[in-house]
Amino acid sequence: MAKVKEKKKKIAGKNQLSGFLDVITPSVINFQPKQLNYGDRFQRVLVITDYPQRVGEAWLSRIANIPGVVTSMHTEPIDPYDLVNEIRVSMGELGAKIENMGNPVSRERAQDQYDDAKAILKKIDREQQKVMLMTVVLLVSAEDLDELNTRCRRVESMLAAAGLRARTPMFLQEEGLRTVGPWGMMENRIKDIGARNMPAESVAAGFPFVYSGLNDGEGILLGTDKGGGIILCDFWTRRESRTNSNLTVIGRPGVGKSTAVKKILRGEYGRGTKIIIIDPEDEYGDLARNMDGDAIDCGGSQESRINPLQIRDVPLDDKDEKEKLYEEVEGNNSGPLAYHFQFLRTFFKLYLGNISRRDMSLLEVALEALYNSKGINWATNPQDIPNEQYPTLKDLYFILLDLSKENVEELTKKWGDLSNVSLTGANSKDWLDLSILLRSAAVGADSFLWSGPTTINPKSDFVVLNIKNLLEANDEIRRAQFYNVLGWAWNEVSKNRKEKVLLGVDECYLLIDPEVPETIKFLRNTSKRIRKYEGGLMVITQDLVDFLDPAVKRYGQALLNNPVYKILLGQGEKDIEALEKLMTLSEREIHTLSEGNRGEALFIAGNRRMHLKIDISPEELIMFGEAGGR
């Protein structure tokens, strides 16, 4: 009975192996004098027959990395005695030629050959270097015969440029296929054509298995480098010079910036990363919908309002930060509300423009009174407060109006006991002027953005925050809402320190206001602190010079320098000059940036730099949608 079971297992194993062989076996192999048909592909075997007198490092790598070319190297050690004798005889012949030749060119060539032979003899005889018999066989593949001929001519041309020569072994394509395959076979007739004696160091220098590109073993397959090596990047890896997951993407319009970003967002979402991206031009809505995500209109929709007065977490300054965004808060006035007040200072500066310090101080007094009326003080935990309980800009407007009436009884009746809030130092006109400044945001033309409780409520982990409807609005409104949305996004990042979140900020230059550098400070702090929350910040922009405006340069430069990863696509002349000041660029890197070929970039990962050719599949293009170019 045991024997029957064992026999059944063997039969089952044979069936499984047979099925595998059926998959990998071509439907036909047809050998012809100069080529062969392997299934539906046309192939040709070439054998290298001549080598240059001198070779450099990895001298075969250029050929081996051509698409559609398989390189097979066969080496075996031999007794150097016969080779030493041959070299000595050859040196004698060359010495005689040098003495007797009258042509200076021929004499110089013979002298070079004599010097080379002498150097080889020294390596073998004195340095005891091993001698190898090496045969190099190439298999060139193509979809049709014309393409095969074209590819073979290209290979032969590249070989000639390197001082090598190959020939097609006529009527030996079958032997050539057996030799080039991964079976360790060396057909004697192929060996007779291509085997050459070579010092071991020359053989070693020819090994074509040169590693290029970047391969983290997992991550996103961004594309390939100049040498054809893959660039497979795990943005979350931590080793050596790769200390954070931040990414900067810079490129002028039309060079593939949006496509590169979409590839990364889609890949990271597929790996389980939560995606939040601020989208000023509605470029990522199609991608979000195709990923069953949320494309949210933050440009005025009542279903996606973000109340700026709702307390949120903020990215605090590092202890060693010289240019701090937030003042240190201690004592009774410390807590989330105190830091949110500092967030609101920037928000109101952006919206109201040149608001005076006195008016800002009075506005904060009114805000303090307003929060008190809602039962919110410096010690309140914001997580205990529902969205509907927070004050709104409409409430702020009306409390300013009531303060301007200077009727304490009516004020107390409507807003509660405000005795712990200092309301002195202002007159009726001061409060009225402030209410006029805020009227548009509270009950006027801009109230659609902010006047009400927070209603935004994404249902997925792929969230696009679209503010395209504000592109035609004035700078104050657009920047204030951009900043408000960024604050909400940071709050989402900081909710769970163990959740990987990628926060993207597209068209980042729109947020920069030299008059209010706090916005770029906020991004700088986000860039530094997001690493502690298992997150990454992706800054996407086309105008690098905006970050280097003298008013914000010290913050903008830190924001550009901090990311470990950078994708630098085609740049304008001024941007290249700015980049050269930030980082030392080689002539080749400058050429890549100035040429600006679509989908080609300088990719930086820590201390490694490489030319990146971004590969996009047809399936990815469908997922990306039409917006933002393709």
C-alpha cells in the first residue's frame, strides 16, 4: 500500500513538471544558416572574435545591457606555459619589425604591440597572474526579421566602437543557442571560433553584471536609469543617508511632473499608505475616483467646509530651531488653544493683509471671549468637542459688533460671563472697524468658505483636497484657504503616529507670501516633524525661485534641502542657476535639466544621484485620468 502511494506521488510530481515544461517550451524552434526562430521571436547568435589591446572596467557591460541582448561568458583556466612561449616569439617578431620598418606609423604601431606584449608577459611570468581561455557569445532577439537585422547592426557598431568584433557563426546557430543558454554547455565548434587567451584581470574587468540604478527590493518601480538599471525605490526605508520620507518634485509645465506624482501616489496607496494631497488645479480628482477615494471640493462646497476656528494640532518647532514659528507657551495659557491662536494669527494675516499688531491683539481678545462663551478655555481638550460646538467666523463677527455697542449687560446676556477676559484698551470704533474687516468672511461674499462648522468628512484613505475654484480669487482668499486646508491636513497626519501618511502639497508656490513668511515656516516645520508621525511630505512646485525670495529664503531653502528624495525634471534657466547654488550639479546633470525631455529627471535618493527615465504603463495612464497632462 505504501509503494502505491509513493508511486502516485511520483506520477503527480511528473504531471506538475510536465505542466511547467509546457509553459516554458516554445511552440517551435527553427534553425536557419544565420538566425533561428524561437517560438514567435527571431534570434541570432553572435560570437566575439577580436578584442582590443587595452580594456577598461566593465568593458562588456555596455553590450550586455542592451535590451534584447543576452550575453554568455565562458571561461576556463589554462596552463600559461604555451601562452608565454607564444608571447616571446611574437615579441621577437615585433622587435625585428621595429628595427627594419621604414614607415614611422607602422613602426609606432609595432612598438605599441611590443609594449603591450611585454606588459602581459610581466603579469604572467613575474606576477604569476592566471591565464584564462574566454569565449563570449551573444544572443540578439527581436519581434521580426527587420528589427533583428537593425538590432544586430547596432550591436556590431557598439562592439566596433569598443574595439571588439563579432561574427555570425554560419550554420552553427543551434550550437550557438546551446552555448548561450543557462546550461553551462560549451560547444567545441563555437569555442574554436571565439576562444581567446586572456589574463585573469582582463577577464574579471569584462564581467558585464554591473549594478546600476536603485533596487530596494520593494517599493515603487519608478523607471530606469541611463544604463537600463531599474529604479525601485522604497520611500520609507531608513538607512545611511536616507533619514526621512520627504520628497520634492520640481519641474516646469509639460515635462511630466503631474504624471510622476500620480505614479507615486498610486503606488504608495497600493502599499497601504494613506494619501492626502492638496490640489489647486484639480489634477488628481480622476485618480482619486478611480482608486475609490475622495475628491473633495474645498473651494466653497458646504459639504466640505473647514472651520478655521476649530482647534487643530500644529507642527511645533524643533527645540534647536532658530527661526521659530510658534512662541513657547507656558503656565495657565498653555495647551492646544494657545497654539491654535498662533495658527489663527497667520490665517488672519493672509486674509486681512496688512493688519496692524494692535488690531491683531484686539482680535485675539475677541476670540478669547468667543471661545469662553462656548465653554472652551486654555485647558480644554479639543478631542472632547464636537464640530458643531466650535465658534465660527460668523460668531466672531457678531461678538465684535456687540463689543462695539459697549453694553456690558447685553454682552453678558448674549455671550455669558466675560469677566475673565480683558476688554479694556479699545473703544467702540476699534471693535466696529474689526467687524467691518471680517464681515465678508463672516456674512458676506467670502462666507461660503468659512462661516459655519467643519463638515469635511472623507470616507477613504485617498483624499484629494481640491481648491481649483479659488484660482481666480484674489491672493488673500486663496492663500488663506490654502493655509487652512494645510492645517486640516496636518491635523489628519498627527492623529495616528503609527499610520503611514503621505501628505502632498501641489503648486506649493501659491502658498508663499513674502509678507507672511509664517506659511513657509509652517511647511518647514511639517517637513521636519512629519518623520516622527510615520509620515512623508511631498512638495510639488514649478517655480523654484519663489522659495528663494530673500524674504523667505532661509525657510524655503530648509524646506528644499530637508527632503531625502528629489525628482528634478526639466528646469528653466533661472531655476537651474538657483539649483546650482543649492547643490553642486555636474555638467551631465545640468544637461538633463536644461534639455527637459518629458519623463526624464535627475533623481536624488540620499547621497545617490541618477538619471531617471520614468516608465508609465498604459494601465496606469488610464487610472491617472486626463487632468494635468500625460
